[in-house]
Amino acid sequence: MPNTFGKLFTISTWGESHGAAVGVVIDGCPPRLPLAEADIQVDLDRRKPGQSAITTPRKEPDRVEILSGVFEGRTTGAPISMLVRNTDARPGAYDEIREKFRPSHADFAYQMKYGFRDYRGGGRSSARETVGRVAAGAVARKILSLAGSVEIRAFVARIQDIGLKPGTPTHFPTLAEVDATPVRCPDPATAAAMIRRIEEVRAQGDSVGGVIHCRVRGVPPGLGEPAFDRLEADLAKAMLSLPATKGFEIGSGFAGTLLKGSEHNDAYVTKEGRVGTATNRSGGVQGGISDGEEIYFAVAFKPTATIMKPQATVDVAGKPTELTGKGRHDPCVLPRAVPIVEAMTALVLVDHWMRNAAQNKVFNF
Amino acid sequence: MPNTFGKLFTISTWGESHGAAVGVVIDGCPPRLPLAEADIQVDLDRRKPGQSAITTPRKEPDRVEILSGVFEGRTTGAPISMLVRNTDARPGAYDEIREKFRPSHADFAYQMKYGFRDYRGGGRSSARETVGRVAAGAVARKILSLAGSVEIRAFVARIQDIGLKPGTPTHFPTLAEVDATPVRCPDPATAAAMIRRIEEVRAQGDSVGGVIHCRVRGVPPGLGEPAFDRLEADLAKAMLSLPATKGFEIGSGFAGTLLKGSEHNDAYVTKEGRVGTATNRSGGVQGGISDGEEIYFAVAFKPTATIMKPQATVDVAGKPTELTGKGRHDPCVLPRAVPIVEAMTALVLVDHWMRNAAQNKVFNF
Amino acid sequence: MPNTFGKLFTISTWGESHGAAVGVVIDGCPPRLPLAEADIQVDLDRRKPGQSAITTPRKEPDRVEILSGVFEGRTTGAPISMLVRNTDARPGAYDEIREKFRPSHADFAYQMKYGFRDYRGGGRSSARETVGRVAAGAVARKILSLAGSVEIRAFVARIQDIGLKPGTPTHFPTLAEVDATPVRCPDPATAAAMIRRIEEVRAQGDSVGGVIHCRVRGVPPGLGEPAFDRLEADLAKAMLSLPATKGFEIGSGFAGTLLKGSEHNDAYVTKEGRVGTATNRSGGVQGGISDGEEIYFAVAFKPTATIMKPQATVDVAGKPTELTGKGRHDPCVLPRAVPIVEAMTALVLVDHWMRNAAQNKVFNF
Amino acid sequence: MPNTFGKLFTISTWGESHGAAVGVVIDGCPPRLPLAEADIQVDLDRRKPGQSAITTPRKEPDRVEILSGVFEGRTTGAPISMLVRNTDARPGAYDEIREKFRPSHADFAYQMKYGFRDYRGGGRSSARETVGRVAAGAVARKILSLAGSVEIRAFVARIQDIGLKPGTPTHFPTLAEVDATPVRCPDPATAAAMIRRIEEVRAQGDSVGGVIHCRVRGVPPGLGEPAFDRLEADLAKAMLSLPATKGFEIGSGFAGTLLKGSEHNDAYVTKEGRVGTATNRSGGVQGGISDGEEIYFAVAFKPTATIMKPQATVDVAGKPTELTGKGRHDPCVLPRAVPIVEAMTALVLVDHWMRNAAQNKVFNF
């Protein structure tokens, strides 16, 4: 089931960039959760194209329709099917890519895998697939908000070489701070510089990448499993399953490898009436399991593959040719990826919450 | 099934550090594969403790016994159960950690999750769990070697701040080059410096971490799935499921975020009679699917949590106390992690090979 | 994933009887399969209500819309999302069952499980859920027809006590023979008696059940797995997952328990240039695996729970009350269940075909 | 994962009839469950060969060894690996079946599927595989006994044409009543007749089959899932996954198809302070979900395939030949199948209990 994610709170996405619609089915959602289309729409609106001057001008209202699993304003426990129609598809814009493989896109790999591909706008490989993830993630977030006081906040920490100072922001950023600018970096000065950089590269017909940070507080200890389904392993999979991602690190990450054990270890202390750690280089997980500290991780996004400059490539017959990007594309995917990172994080947490409870909280021995 | 990995070539590990044994069951192994215990043992010997002066002196022969699924020297298609007895367990050495939580170990998280824990040597959270992974990985490697000419080579690229120059080795390193020194870095001069560093920190009762690189050649295009089960997502999960890992990057990784799209994209060309790419910043995957280029990735390992220095912590009652590491531990886990990284890589590849074939090669439409 | 069936060719159904729509997502469908909505519609038309005088008069055109996974008339390997709008929903007809538990319906069990239920027409528990199964089954049948010469034929073998003579029909019945009458029994005289019986009980406001037989020829040896995923185990699960089913038997079934081993065993012989069996009491499976003989099994369906007679029950507060069926219901579900049994059979076979190939045909050792 | 059963309480069996050992790994067992080898052994002793004059004289003590997941007498939440060594293997006794396909055995199907087979005593297809199921089932039973007051009682209801009167026993039979005779039929007179029949057919070198009934009381309402994973569907799969089974029916089963709806429906009433049903033709499930009434079902077992009479067959080259059963076999598998049916039932119930709790009991909306 390559298009399914999760074990107990399971989502299955479907749909192509320029097909009739994209959507998702959630299976395993707890019953009695208050849920309306408006709960979903608010997150889709943060992901949708055309939000600002630094994103693609493709106009998609991305209006969600809940087709099942909700009755009289509450979930029933049955599958929740959600659908978003594609409205601003312009298949004509994609004639050229029927014949030529776009560099650093999935066209060639799909052709080799399936012997056939829906070339319109990347088809299934388009980031438009993440509409379903964000819709499902909105449901997961609602569960988390009711189940405890879990807060998930992602933000753009670096665009190319323009980034937040290490260790900042020192406080847990608010949603208002993140969304204050279209680039979704909570530091205003850095955000302004990032926006200028994105505008510059767009003017050049080029693109940039960067790094998103995600911080999560309020997660109880005990989520995550030993061995393969560690919390950080499932977060890593979730993030590397997003288009354009090339790296993941949790806690001290790659930089932590420069420290000695005596510098890296997090000493246990008593704080706020519970056992916690004095430092948090572990990033909120120990041995694959949440320990009650803040979870934080970073995700690397490569520069957008579609650029408005001529590039060498080959056609489907293998003959050398040239291609220049057309269509409406983001010069930088990170601002719109912020809600997607949050959605995937919420999905991982709800799934592990349910798994943990099933094994460890159901029976009283 | 937290202790199971893979969808078609599935492994389930079991066992604790100081229990009777550790082991693994492989389900879904193709029949007729020539297989003997010696095929497994060679990989276990690269992982086992006590190999050299820079690893733990715990003495475990780690002798594997195949209990099922192999008949007259070939696999039958039935589950392959493999068992390794624990012989050098010294439970007495662990009396103190029954009462105190070791910093940056899983003790506390397990206690919170399960309300009960096997404290002997970390129990299930011990890296001894990876014995089963390496045994299963050896079977996967044998399949890959017979199925095509896939080669997987992991090696230590950096210990703390002592590392290989970026882009080196320029050739695909041989197994002999990697295993020429106990630190498993294929450059002799760097390896020597690494060994000195490990000996230094061990003399201080301290520990170090670093980065392992893994390179894979010979993978056909088409492995990996769109959406969630991307090849890089499953590799990321596999690596972050290993004890002590904090980061993963594929291809250009975090550094690639400093480039513009025009600098980062891999142009398609015709080479060696096939379509390929002129550069390989993508790391052998596009849209989650192998493209036939070399796959390469990096994994960050934190410094070993157990150190021979006094550390502040709390006891199980939450009272502040102090703990000094005892027992026999690696001051640096990376040399022994090299075969584990290779094993996990082989498992991911065989599983995706079978999944890809089932969907795309079985029927001829 | 309670609403998902299959391991490699996976279907996930969603939707409620009187919600906006019902549908299904197929994940894992092989690419390049020629597929159009007409391929699906033909099977949905055999399942839809209002086909004949002996089925419910509810009028649903059950027009399928393929939303993804098909491009230029062929599957792409991406998920196939299919949707059927509900048009003839009359929620008003169900006011009473909001307050009272219908005998031998799922209302009470859903209420106890979820603490909340969509009471309109049974919601998720309605047989309307099988629309998605039949749509997905049509795709599976198309694969089977192209992959080999597999033929699946279900038919009504008994209505209450009116049944086909044991061992008849002696030939593999044609689709035309089955569909010659609305009751879908291939023997005209028996069919006529069955129809009379159904009309009689309907006139009484009552209902009847019976037995469906299903025969499959052309299945190659080797489908099915040892241990748990035996072909007959997965067929049994598929059939018992259908609404109103109470029993399953394969080959000689319950009657076979009256024979001695010497009478029951199927001797191996050479026939048609291959190894086969002289008799076929095993029903085409040995040890859970197809042996190349015809597969045949029987499924018991209870009488429709909704009847137009007053019945004693309790209301949601537990107070005794009375209920008389309203709405539009089938006095006998079997005729419309015939294509559903075929659909589930096709789904099981395609899934096992792919699983078998992945393990046993991909590598050449 | 053909050799794995369950979604949350998962068991994976391994091992061949005449290999080194058979075993099972349980993944997902709740922690803190008191568990000792003696808890397992008592169930294995009911399954083991050589118990009485009417079973195979093969002598296997079937002594279980728990290798992991249990510490200081309680489960830890880690995988529980259990192993039983094969001791009375006599490979020499199986030389003939290397060359000839045994009628109504899996030899031929395995050969066709895998192109290779472990012919010793049926290898993986032997009922010896069920040792692991019974061991795991003993753990599941212990959970059920502590979680509530669930009782599972299977017994032999019919041997060939010698059976209990319909509707008997009228009370829930005790374990002592069932185990009072080696045939495990709780009615002494019927049991005596059954034993005589088994002895007769054995004297003829022949074999018999029959029907096992299983009754379960104390199951709370709400177990089982809509759509595919209905409780009866998973029970059907569990039973049809057992060697030699040919049929399954729940509640009124095949006989219920003779009734009209007005005769078959179970009226809701208030009883013992709760909502229940006046009759129980449904067998304790409605719409796939337990309703709190007694669950009861029947399983058909064919006569043992191995008989001591000459039978026609073909050899591996397809040449006609003759085969006479050798080795030590049960003339009737039902008495030893009783604990296996109970084990599978317990496994299904624990798994659904955990699944139900995870979705419906974890969050309080």
C-alpha cells in the first residue's frame, strides 16, 4: 500500500496534479470528534497556491468536501473521505514534458518503473498530492488539541544561506509570528531578507531551497516503539516522503556528532514536579520513545527543480535536447511546505498515541 | 508490529541484551536461494563485540543457528528463524541501573511507556537487538548479489571532527579498503587519526560519535514508491531506527540547500547506452524512485551514551543522584555500525525490489 | 485499517448508505491495464437496486466516476479512486430507527462500539458499502481475464429449501445462464420456483435467505500461502465480511466430514498433459495453495433482517417497544449478492497472484 | 507476511515438522502480564501427540522455552519468542514421499509454488506448525482471563455421523467435561461411540473427520470492525487457516438459511439489567461486531489425508504409482484440534479487543 501512511490512524491519498481531483481517506479515526469542513479548510488555505507574491500564481481554491464518516458534526468511526476538485488545470501547458524528461523531476523514474506515465504536471509525483496529507493532518491536529495540549509549530529556519541564528527563536514561536510574513519565518528581519532572496532568484528564473524546523511540545512520554517504529524513524520517514526533501535530523542532529558523550548527554533532573532533563540534545526522544521533553527536528528541502532557464536533457527517445520550464511554479517550496510538515507530524503523533495506548493502557495487569 | 520491518521481505527481531538469546524471523524469503550459516556468520563477525582494541571487550561469539526455512542448503520459501545465544551476560554488572536512570539512555522512556522494564544492559533497547538485523541483512545481500550486481558499501566518513575530504573517496571503495583498519574508514591516514581520537576519549572515560556514509551501485531504475514509501523515506526510517542515530541525508542533503536550482539539477544525458544524469546531486532517487544512478546517503551517530565518568541523574523515585558507567561499552559505535547500515540498506532494497516486481512486472498488459 | 482488504492489490471502501456518496480507492493496481468506466459499470449494474421485481425498488443509477489513476484509457499504477453518488436517499424514512434498535441489524452493536451512530439506513453497516467492492472487483476481473483465462461464476444454488440438485449444474455455467432470470440460478425450473417463493414471502412482509455457490476455473497452481494466508482462509474471510453471511465451505465442506479418508482423498493422475486429481473433494486447494483444479465454495446468507412485520425490540433508552420495517428493502439479498461474491473472489485471486509472483517468480535462483 | 496473524497482538510462527524446532514470536503483547512457561505448557500438553490411544504415537514432549519478552515473571512489552525443539523426528520414514505426491496433502501444491520443498513429514505444511499457535494462544487466553471473564470452550460435536444432538449441551460445558475423554466430546455416551468409531477406522488403516463447536461467553459488545475485519470474518479466516478445515459457520449458519426473517431475527429485550436478545441465531455478532451474547461457531475438519491403505498417485516425474501411508499419524485430528481452535479464537479476540480500544476508548471526545 504505497499510498497509505500510518498503522491505526491511517491515511490513503490519491489523485494527480491535473486529474479530476485529489483526495484522501482516513481510516481508524476515533468517533465523536467534532469535525467540520472549516476545520480542514483552514489548513488547506495555508498550503494552497497563490497565497502570496512569492508562491506559484496557480489559482486553486482547494475547497474540501467531506463525503463520509461525519454525521451531525461529529465523526462516526467510519472512514472519512475528503475530496478537493482540481480547477485550474491547464494541460496544454504540459505538451513539451510529454516528450522530454525534466531534470531532477520524477518523469524518467516513473517511465522506467511503470512503462507509462501521466505527464500532466507531474501526475502523481506532483506536490499536489500533499493536499490529502494536509486535510488528514487537520483531523489529526484536532484530535491532539482535544487529547492533550500538544502544539506543533513548523517554520522556515533557513533559505539558502539566510537563516535564523542557531538556538533561535528562544521561545516556542506562535502561529501569528510564523504567519506574519509569507515566508513563514518567525524572525521579521530574517524573513525580510529571505523574501528578498526569493524574489531575486525568481527574477533570474531560478529557485532556492532551505531548511524547515519543527517543534512540538506537550507530547506525553511513551510514544514511539522500540526497534523499527521509533518515533524519530517514523518522523524521518514522514519527512523524507515529502517532495523535494533531502535530509532530516532530530535533536542535536549532524552537529551533535562533534561533541563528546560527556558534552552530549542530557542529565535527568526533577523539574516542574516530574522527571525531565536539564538539557535536550536528544530532541525529546530516547531509544525511539518520547520522554516528555520538546521534540524538535529539521528538514532539508532542495531548490525547486522547475526553473525558467534552458536546461540540457534528453527526450523520451533518449536524444539530447533542451527544456525551459513553463507553467506556474514556486521559486521556493518552503513557505507552503510548513503546514505540510505540521500535518505529517500530527499524523505520526496520533498514530503512535493510539498504538501506545492499545498496547500499554488497555489492560490493567 | 513494532518489531517488524519490511512489507514483502519481512524481518521480525526479538531478544534482550542479557536474556537467553537474540534472533530474527524472515518471512517472505524467495525459495531456492543457496544459504548456509556461514553466509550469515561473516556479517555477524563484522558486527560482533571484541573485534578490536577500539570496541567493547564483551566477548560474544555470536554464533548463528538457522532453525527453519532452509533445507538441503537452499531456502524453501518458509520462514527462516535464526537464533544467537547470549553467552557473556553479566547481570550483576547492572544492579545500579535498576535503581537509576542512565542519561541519554532509554531506561526512563521505557519505564514511562511500559511501567516495567528489563533493566539488564538496556534489555530490548540495547544495540544487541541489531544482531537479528545483520543476520537477516546477510540473506538480503545474498539475494541482491544473485539478482543483479548490486553492491552496498558503508564506511566511517567522520569521527567527531576528523573526516574524509568531501567527495572522497572518488572511487567506490572496496570491502578490503573499508576493513583494512578497525575503524572502517577507507582512507588510511584519516583512519589512523580516527583511531587515535577514539583511544584518547576512551582513556578519558568519554565517547565520540560521527557520520557513516553508504554508497550503493547497481540498483536498477524503478525501486521505491510514490507518496509515502519512497526509497529515501524507507532508507531514512531504516537508519533512524538504529540506536544512536540522529540524522539522515541523501544526495546533496543539507548542503544542497545552499545551491540554486540551476546549480542543483541533474541534467539527463545518454551514457553507457542508457539515459542517465551528468551529475548526481539527487543521490540516485527521483520522486522516491531509483533512477539507476549511484545511491548515496549519510547517517549521523551521536556519541555513545554510556561513559565512565560520573554524571548527575535521578533514581527511580525521582531523587537526585550520581551514576558512573560500568560494564563493557564501545567508546564509539560507528565501526561496528557499518555492517548494520549495510544490512538495513539491503533489507530496504530487496523489499522494494519485490514490491516493484509484484506491481509492475507480473502482468503483461 | 478495518476498511481495507488485500495486501498488494488493496482496496479501501468508504461511504454510508445515506451520505453524499460511496466509493473505493484501489492501491497497487498494475499499470498499463486498459480500463474505462464502462468496465466498472457493467458489474455495478448487476448489483444495483431496482433491477427486477424481486429486489428493492430503491432507484440508484449507481453511476461510477473514476477520479484518478487512469490516463488515456490505461491505469498508471497510481491509486484508482472511484466514486458513486447516492441519489435516492430518503432520510425521513429512517426517523424511527434513530430511536429503536432494529432486530438482527447492526444498530445496537455500532452504538455500543462507537457511542454514536449514523442511523440513516444503517449508515456504514448498510450493504451499500459493497458498491465499492464491486467496482474494485471489476478491475480485478479485468486483470484476471488478461493475465490468464480465469473465469469466476457465482450463482444462487438454494433459496430457503428450494435448491439445485447436489452436483449440478454438471457443466461450468455461463453468465447468460446465470443472468437468464432475476434470481440468478442457472437452472430455469429451480429459478422459477425460487422466484415464486421470494414473491410469496414478500407478500407476507417476510424475507428469505439461501446459499450461493461460486466456481472458479483457470487458476494456476501456487496461489495461496502456507499457515495463515491460505487461499481458502482468505476466501472465507472475504465471504464472511459480506453483510448477512453466516457460513462458508470449500470443496466437500461440512458434508465431506461424513466420508472416510479413503473415500475423501483425491488421487493424483496425469490428465491433459499435466498432473491433476481424479476427483476434486478438496475444492482446488491443498494446504492452502491452489492446485490447478476448479475452486468451488458455498456461502450461506441469512434471511434479510428488515421485514415488514411488527417485531419486538427496545429503544435507545432500553425500553421495550415495537418496530415495523419501512423503507425499500430486498426480501432476499442473494440475487444481488452474486456479483459481490464474484468481486470478492476476484480481489482475493489477484492479490494472491501478485503475492505469489513477488516471492516465487521475481528472482531466478 | 504469510506466516503472521493479527494486527496489534501479532503472532509469527516458523518451523517445519522435521526441522530443528518450531516456534512463534508474539509482537505487541501488553506489558506486566504475569507469564511463565507453565502457562504455555498446559495448553501445549492438550495439543501434543501421544496423549491417548486414539492419537498418533509420535512422542514429542513439546517442552516450550521462552527466550525473550518475559522478565522476573512478567511480560515487558517486547517480543515474546518461544521455541519447541523437535525430538522424535525420523526423517528416514519419509524417503518415499520425496518421490511421490501424497493424495490430498500439500506436497504437489508446494512443489508447484516454490519449485522446491522440504518433504520431511510435510515440512511447513505439517500440522506441527500449530504448536506456535497454541503457545501464543495460551498468552492470549491469559490476557482474556485477566481482562474480563471471557471463557472459550471448544469441543468435538461430531465424528463422521456420530454427533451431539442439536442444541446440546444446553449448558456451557466445563473444561473437565470436555477433557473427560480423549475424544474431547462433553457428552459421555456420544464420546464413547466416537472413540469406538475412531478405533474401528484406524484398524482399517483409514481415517475420519468431523465437526468442532466453539462457544465463547463474556465477550463485551463492540469487538469486530465494519466492512472487512468483521469478527466473524476474522474467526472464519482463523479457522480456515487450520490444516484440514473445509467449512465454518457462525450462529445459525447453513441451517439458518431455511428460516424466514421473522423466524430468524433476534428480538432485543432487556435482561440482566442490560440490552440483549431473546434468541441468539446471530451467534453473538451483528454487522461484524460482538453484541454481548454468546459467540458460537462450528468448524468442519476433513478426514486425515494420511491413511494406511494403498492409494493411486503419481511420482514427481508425473508417472503413475502407488503409495501406502507410513509414519505415525492421527486417524482423526479433531481431539487434538480442540485446543488449537481455542487458541485461534483467543488470538482473534485479544487482537480485536486492542483494536477496538485503540480507536474507541483512548480519546474522550
